[in-house]
Amino acid sequence: MGKAAPALLAVLWRFYVLTKPRVIALIVFCALIGMLLAVPGLPSLAQLERALLACLGIWLVAAAAAAFNCIVERRLDARMKRTAWRPTARGDLADWQTLLFSATLCATGSAVLYLVVNALTMWLTLATFVGYALVYTVVLKPLTPQNIVIGGASGAMPPLLGWTAMTGVVSPQALILFLIIFLWTPPHFWALALYRVDDYRRAGLPMLPVTHGNEFTRLMVLLYTLILFAACLMPYVYGMSSWLYLIAASALSCVFCLYGYYLWRDYSELLARKTFRFSLIHLGVLFAALLADHYLLGP
């Protein structure tokens, strides 16, 4: 009995790791922001219950997609330093175990969304699963250096899913939130790819620094930060937010653009790492500012 408990915990930990917890936490955070923004003023108790159940359903389906991704990429993961530790790459879990785990999470999450949220959110969440786990992972990622750009549509869905969970419709506001994350994704991942280029080359993945070189990728990072700046102003222009968000979005986007500029002018691995880390701060604080504006200065 004494040995069985640690062994069981070790197995459960391996399954938990497959869900990519940090990535899923960001997904659920963005979905929750979409839910809260969709509700004028403070949410009622019933709306809070719906939001929590929607977060649970989205978390389960997103975790299922992450686990499925680990099956598909187990050989690639084994050749890359940053992913070689994953249980599927190490052979600690059989493919059938991971597939069953993924299917169970996906079915459970879909049932939660369909039964207690709404059918539209369930179908959109399933489409996101297919887009990430199959279209991006199986088709785009190994075939084109634009994998991050096209596949970014799946990663940009969480706030839209959150919005539809509370309203049952896809509105312009939800599409603006989608657009911000869609345009944020390329400079975020390309900054990572710049200092992980040897890993991607060894794995045989056509990431932009591998196919087009360091200098071209840095230029693309700069251009996308500039385009992202314009997109980040759209909530203010459309009337979703007021001056509080505008100040935060402008400051954050200026800093991101400066990172892109200095990275383009004078590359270093340290600067690429700093750019990648700031991109996470940019998105988190941007959405937090949008939420603060919604409650402090909203109607």
C-alpha cells in the first residue's frame, strides 16, 4: 500500500503534464476575460455559475487537445531539449493511454458545454480542438513556415468562446478580442523560435528562422508588433473601452514595438528571450486592463 500511492501519484502527474498546464491556464484566463466582458456590469450569481462551468468545459477540451498534440509530436518532442521531458516523448505513457485520456477529456468537456452552457460554444470549442490538434499539429506545423500565423486562429479563440458562452452569439466585440490574440501569436512564437532555432532545425520543423533566416524573422516580429499595436486600439475605437484601457494598451504596445525594433536592429539571444517574456506580460496586462476598464469606467 505504501508503494502503490507514490506510483499512482506519479502516473497521475504524467497525465497532468500532458495537458500543458501553463498554456491551458492562459487559455482559460483569456476565455474568462471574454465571459466577463460580455456581461454588462457585475455578473449575477447565475452568470458566475455559467462562467465557471464554461471555464471547466473549455479547460477540459483544451487539455484534451494538448494531450493529443503530445501523441502526434512524441518523436519530434524527443529530439528537442525543451520538450524531451514530456511523458509521451520519454515513453512513460503508451499511445493508447494518452489517446483514451484525451478522448475522455474532450467528451466530458463537450458534454459540459452542451448541457449547461450552449451548443454554439460547444461546436466552436470542438472546432478549436480540430484546428489545433489536427489542422495545425498534423498538417500546418510540419509543412509551412506560416504554421504559426495560420494555426494562430485556434489559439485566438478563447475570448471568443468566453463571449459566446455568456451571450450565445458571435459579436464584433468578440471578433476584436480574437483579432488581438491572432496578431499577438506570431511575434510571441517567433521570438521563442529565434533562440530555439537549433531545436527546430534538429526536429526538422520549418519554423520561420529555419526556412528564412534570423534577419527575416526579426523583421517579421517588428512588423507584427506594429500591426498588433493598431489592433490593440480597436476596443477603444469601437467603444468597448475608455481612456484607462487606451493608456494601458498604448504603453504596452509601445514597449512591445520597441522590443521588436531593437531585436531587428541588433539581435542577441538574451534580447529574444526578453521579447518572448514581455509578450506574455503584454497579453496578460492588456486583458487585465480591458477588464479593469470594463468595471471601473464601464456603464
